[in-house]
Amino acid sequence: MRPAGRARGLPAAAYTSDRVFAFERDRFWRGGWTCLGRADRLAEPGDQAGLDVAGAGVLVVRDAAGRLRTFRNTCRHRGHELVARDCVVRRPTVWCAYHAWVYRLDGTLRNAPRYDPPPDADLDLLPVRSAQWRGWLFADLSGDAPPLPDVVGDLDSVLAPYRPEELRVVASRSYDVAANWKLVVENYLECYHCPSTHPQLSRVQRTEGGESFTPTDGWLGGHLDLRNSANAMSLDGTGPGWTFPRLDEDAARQVRYHLLPPDLFVTATPDHLVTHRLVPVATDRTRVECEWLLPAELVAAGTDPGYAVDFWHTTNRQDWAACESVQRGISGGGYRPGPLAPHEDLLHTFLVRVATAYRTGGPLSPARPTVEPAP
């Protein structure tokens, strides 16, 4: 494996081939844990959401006892979706609009109109393995992935001082990015582009001098310091003047970036978190669900989250424009992978993992190969 600075990126086919995309969809998303979003999105019994996991439908239901249950989002009769994708409803039962089959909130069949199923018929909803971590809900469509705590690893203790499970979602935005999902990940893992792409961010956060966290378990991340003139990640560098009380002296002046592959970014600042959840839609299209999370103390004090929302919305749009431009450039023919700069060490680690998965048949794991990402 060549070090960052000498290694090169992946070939164009990694971002333009439908065959490669299908492999990634099956092995990276459907073959392991993926984030479905915040668990408290469904707060009341009867709340139901239809979600997309790389083209596979998942139904999330809050049952009568308050437990979150996850199922395949298909009626056991003819496969009709039970809740439209990206929709949330509240009903006392799970109901199929096609032939009016009705299921209880625990997934058992209650009624099939004008049809009397045989006693031994298995017509309950098909369960999907799920687990919660720090307020997020995860699903494993394969049912074979290691336990979620093993996948999260020490990221749990790294994020513990920010109390993610207690934070409130104060704003959300959905972005349709005309770029391959890996380009969105790669962009997140390096700030080499920040001085030229993010003038607003570069005024409040240093773009050099940070450090990458030593890769452990499956996650990747690093940190950069706030500039001396700034006390928050906002367009003018000012914020609520509040800091997570359990942060150490260094973290209280840092912005910390964390990737839990394949789909969750958690960006931790001294006074708020912003998350991005990726949904791969096509080879050259990714939906990004962005949420802003504030501590309950700031919400109770009436803090306007606009300082964080405006800043990261500006940064997001700049990032998506850059990713889309790269997608067009790679897709134009004649592309040859360029070298990775020393600042792109996290990107290098990610690409090594992707290349390893290509060669071994997956999954996307922290195993380190003895070859560079691309020949």
C-alpha cells in the first residue's frame, strides 16, 4: 500500500459503472448496518415511516408498547408498499391500500378481506434486524452483520461528551446531489479543498494543522481548530456562547468530523451537531438528508438555530456543487486518477477499504490491503 501523497484515486468506472454501483448497493448497504435516521422521528404509537435503503424498502413502526419495529415495506399478499417511501403516517394499524390487508403494529396479520388464510400460512410482515445507538436507528437487511456495538466501536465513547441521544433535531434539509455517493464521502474526509471551495468556513475554522484520528474499528474522522476570532461555526463566527460541558479543553475549540461507513456523517462542534445521511439513488445520484441537533438547554432557552443552519446550508451547497463537477469531469471520458495529497490521508484510508472490498467481494471493512487503491 502506497502512502497518501504517492497513491492514486479510484478509476472512473468506480463512479460511473452501473455494475459497480449495484455491487456497492448489495454489499455495502444491504449487506450490513445502515442508518435510518433519528429514532425519535417516530415518537407516538402508530407512527409509521417508509424508508429507502439503497432501493430496498423498510417500514419502521412504533408499536402500542412504544417499541420501534422494522419490517420489509411490502404487503404479504402482492408486495404493495405499506407506507410510501419518505412518508410518515400515524395509524392504529398497518394497512395496505391495494387490497386492504390489515396488520397489527407488531406486524402480525389481523385481517385479509374476503380471504380466509390456511391455518399454517405465514403471512405476518417480514422483520428486518434493527438496533439503536445514541438516538439513531440502524437496520441490517442481511441479518448477518456483526452486532452494531462492534461496528460502532470506540466511536461511542468519542461522541459521548456530546450526548447525541439527548439532542433535539431543530432543522432538516434534503439534498439531491448529482454525484456518486463515494464522491460525497471523499469530499467530507478532506479539507484540502476548503480554502478554495469554502470561503465562509475558512474564515471561522482553520483548514490546516488538524489531525486525523487513528483509524479504529469501522469509523474514520479527524478534527480542525476554530480560528481565534471565532467561537462558533457560523457565518460571522458568533454563536450562543455555550459549550458542551463534558468537552475537554481541546475539543471545546475544535470541529470534529466522523464518518460511520457507509452512510452517516456526524460533525461535532462545541455547541451543536450536524449530521448527513446518504441514500445512494443511482450511479450518479445521491440523496443527502441533513439534520441539525442542538442541546435541550439551548432549545429551552429559545436559541435560534439559524446561525448553524445558515452556515452549514451554505457549506453543503458548495460541497454538492464541487462533487457534481467532479462527477461530470470523471464521466467525460479520458479521466486518469490523480495523486492523493498528504492532506488527504483519511480519503486514502477510505479508498483503500473500498478497493479491498472490490477485490475480496466485500464488505466495506477496515481491513488494510497490501496494494494501493488503484493500479
